Amino acid sequence: MLWMKQSQLLIPTMKETPSDAESVSHQLLLRAGYIRQNAAGIYSYLPLGFIVLQKIEEIIREEMNATGAQELLMPAIQPAELWHETGRWNVYGPELMRLKDRHGRDFALGATHEELITSLVRDELNSYKKLPMTLYQIQTKYRDERRPRFGLLRGREFIMKDAYSFHDKSESLDERYQMMYDAYSRVFERCGLNFRAVIADSGAMGGKDTHEFHALASIGEDTIAYSDESDYAANTEMAEVLPPDADFTADAEVQAAFFRANDDTIAVYYLKGDEVNDVKVKNVLGVEILEALTDEEIQELQFDPLNPSDHIKVMADQWVEVISNGSLFVGEGQKRYNDINFGQDLHIKHFHDLRFIKEGDPSPDGRGWIKFARGIEIGQVFKLGTRYSEAMNAVFLDEQGKSKPLIMGCYGIGVSRTLSAVAEQYHDEKGLTWPNALAPYKIHIIPVNVKNDEQLTLAEQLHLQLGDKWDVLLDDRKERAGVKFADADLIGCPVRITVGKRAGEGYIEVKIRKTGDMLECHIDELNSVIEAQMHD
């Protein structure tokens, strides 16, 4: 257990809100003395912040170890040669922090560790008898964000738990994926977060199946589509849109959007008022990069929908197919084509789900209707498959003695992001209101007047007595009571014990930080009062 005297602890609280702190979590973590900024997107974790980080990491380790995963620690500095093997050195982008050593050799500060972990296991996991295996680490990561913001939510240096699993069969990966999904759910539940697991796009990580875990918060940079009657949730770019009902008819207007994918020009038809989902278009085409054409480039195409040129691929959203006697608008001047039966009149080879889902759409699982919420991404699980093992020749011998690439999974939790997400959800107008599991100290003892012998003696007695079971902070500073109470509310420990003028009779005041409830009790009743609060 931790018990500390506040006069000896570095807790530099601030009365004023820093002008450059945009999010509530950023403001309060700074004001309450949990973190300090050293440069844009780079922070030091002061003692209180570091304690909370350790408690989050402890929860993660317990849940990861319960799955049979093994902890290791890999270097932050990675040789460029490994990234060249997968081709990501040139395509990862400017977010990858690169450096040279004194011999001119290229290295990267680890933004992620797929290459490094694959290089470690390719000479070790060479037989199906050693599989499956899951390895994880908790380590600092580095990404040169163009615009660091929201404190710990989007930084250039951050703490992350990343795990990697290796398998001989896809069924084994499926089992591990579900196991990790469940473990992540338990981690975030134990952290007290209001979160949703959502279907997501794997992006530059590769692989097919992936879920993101989002803490719901208005400051979140991602929009989540969820059902109001089921547990369905997905990122808006991945949320499936159901096809129209059989009896759906529309006398509607259709627009055309134009893109470039590799050397191809793509025309996409969609209902006016909808929005083309570029992620869905990329997935249908099987490409990684899709660029929208400018108005000038569209004009140069001289596109004729009734007689399109062979070098333009034409596709349409599924809701366009059922439209008859509709209108099509094309180009900067919005040239109009009338009375079109889109399922027959135009040269459309493929109809797909190509638009963003909208609030009010039916849920893809058939239960309820879609609503939107904002979310902070705090974790993600991927099925990587053989993307990295094939590129880096990480193979094993199966039961028949045949050489096959390792099948991989990847699982990440943003540890420092989780800290900030909890702060975003647990606060009020006075400060932080930590859940019991993560509070730096469970109990904050405040003698009103440290010059009063009865008050100070009882406060120190309770400090030692309660410290045998709980993490306890004693405010022994020679400050006014109002200053102490304001700092206590700002710091946000779950229980505050005030030792005041009835100290000589053994009576103290207990305040529950989150609810604001206050009660006076005798010290003989204190343990049962605290037990009830911690259990709650």
C-alpha cells in the first residue's frame, strides 16, 4: 500500500486553466499536477500520473497473463532494414521518426513493432509444436504527429501495450482473437470506462478482421455508428448499409464522384444527399490509395455516362440500382441527364454498398436504428494473417513437414490514452473523480489545522492505520483549509477524510468525491464506511 505526506510529494496544482489545453482531460491533468508538457505532444508523468499509469498497466498485465501471453521488452530503436523487408519504410509516411547513427545507418523510433517481433520469432518459432504463442510488451512509442492535440490523446510520444500472436492455423488465430477481444473488454471494464467495441478498418496495419475499442466522449475524434437496440457498433467508414427494401421506389437524383486509383479513373454514382465512403470504394477495388479528382480534372475527362470511355471504371451504390426515371448530375457545372433507369440504361457493371451510414438508417444486424456517438480509440485487435511473415520469411514446419508462413494477430492498447480517456469521463466542475481502481490514492486525509495537536495526531494515526490496507495521502501542508479542499477536489481521490474540531472526541467527516455525499462518523465506524465505498 502507498501512504504519503503531501508536503513531501510533487503535486504542483494550478488555479488557472492553461490557455493551450483544449480538452477537459488535458486541462485537469495539468491543473491537478499529473502531467507536464516538455514539447508539443511530449509529456512528463509526475508522481500522481505515474501511479495511475502503473495501475492501468497492472490491470493490463493481469488480464494478458491470464490469457497465457508472455511479457517481453523490445527496443525502441529499430533497424531500417526490417522496415525495408515489409516495404513500409517508404510508405509509412512522415509520422515515422527516422534517424541515423554515427556510421550513417538508418533507424526508426518504434511507432509499432510488427517488423521487430517478426524478426525475433522467425528463427525461434520454426515448428508447429511451439504454436500458438502470444508475446506482449508495454513500451513507449513514437509518431511524429502533424498536429499533436488534446494532451495525451494525440501525442508524439505515448505509452502502449502491444501484443502479437503466432499460429499454425487460421482457426487458432480466430480463438486467440476472441480471447484477446474478451480480455480487452475486461481491461476497460475494470478501468471503469464507458466504451464500445466497434468494427473497424485495418488501414496501414493490413489484415482483414479488426475491432477498435472506443471510450465514449464528446472530444473523441472518431464517429461511431451504433444500434439503439443491440450491441452492434462500427466506425462510420466500416458500418454496413443495408440494401433498400424490395418495395422501395424512388424518383431520385443521383450524383457522380470521380477518383483515381493507381492508373485507373473511377466513377461512382450515389444518391444526392448521401456521401461516398472512400474506404468502402478502396476495399471493393482492392487498392490502398484513392484520390478524389479535382473539378478541373473532372472537366478534362469529358465524361459521358451514356457512352463512357473504356479507361473509366463505372460503379454505383446499391441504392442507385433500384432508381427509375431518375436524374444524374455530372461535373462542375452539374450537367443533368433525365429519365434514367439506373439498373438498365447506364454502363454500370457493379453495384455495391459504397456510402456512409447515416443516423436513422436501420442497424445492419436488423435490430434497432443507427445513432452516432463520438469516441476516443483506446485499443484495437487485428487479424494480420501472413502479411508480415511472408514478407520477412517467418516460416514454420507443419505436421507434414511442409514450410508455411506463420499466421499472426496483433493487439494494442493505448495506456496513456486510457489514462486520458478515464479523465475525460470522470470529472466534474471541481476536478477529477477517479474510479476506485485507478485513483492514485484511495483516501485523502485533511487535518483542517495542522497546528492543532489533536487534529494532527488523529490525522497521522488514521494515516498509518488506513495505510495498512489502502493507498492513503495525508495533506500535512501548512495551508488554509479552503486551499486543501480545493486541491483535494482537483486531485480526485474517491474518499476524503476531514479531521476537524471534533478530533478530540474521535469524530471525523467523510466525503465521497464522486457523489459529494458527506457524513460524520466516529473513527470506530470508519473502516466499515470506507469498505462500503470501495465495494460500491
